[in-house]
Amino acid sequence: MEPQFFAERNSGLAKHCMISEEVPMNRFGLLLVLLFLLSAVNAGATQQGQSALRSFKIMDACAKQAQTAFPDFNADSNAKRDAKLKACLNANGLPPREPLAQPGPR
């Protein structure tokens, strides 16, 4: 069975239409351009979003400082790392992080 192309369909509708084969692609391109422009307009971050991102960056920097200061994973280093992280967050006026849930006995 041969494939049917728009201009050669059995109904003959395409021969009587004034639409050429290139117009649907032009409409598709126009639609893509409009969607891109709308997304660019809506991409501006709000003041709350910018403030939250700034806070997250500071929180990550505090966590990195605490990890580099106490890189070992023993009970003493974990306690010191948590204390350093809490002090850094407190110094920057950020809320403390919730402790991770400790796995229970299996």
C-alpha cells in the first residue's frame, strides 16, 4: 500500500484548497516563536523567589564549610559538623536544618 500525501489524498480536497504545503509549517514556526516569547516574559523571578534562592545558596555554602571542616563520618565529627552548620545558619539569620532521620534497627 502506498503512503497518502496531503496533496494526493483520495478526497481531492487538497487540490481545491488554497493552502499550500508550506503554510502549516509556517504556522507551526509562528506558534513556536509566540510560545518562546511568552515563556521569556513569564521567566522573570519574583522578589520572593530571588530571596529564597539567595537563602538556599547561603545554606549550601554553610553546609560545604561544615563538611570541609569536619570531613570524617564518626560520631564526634558528625556532632561538630552539625554544630558548625547550625552556627553558620544562625549567623546568617537562616532557619536551622531539620536533622536527618536516623535509621532504626532492622
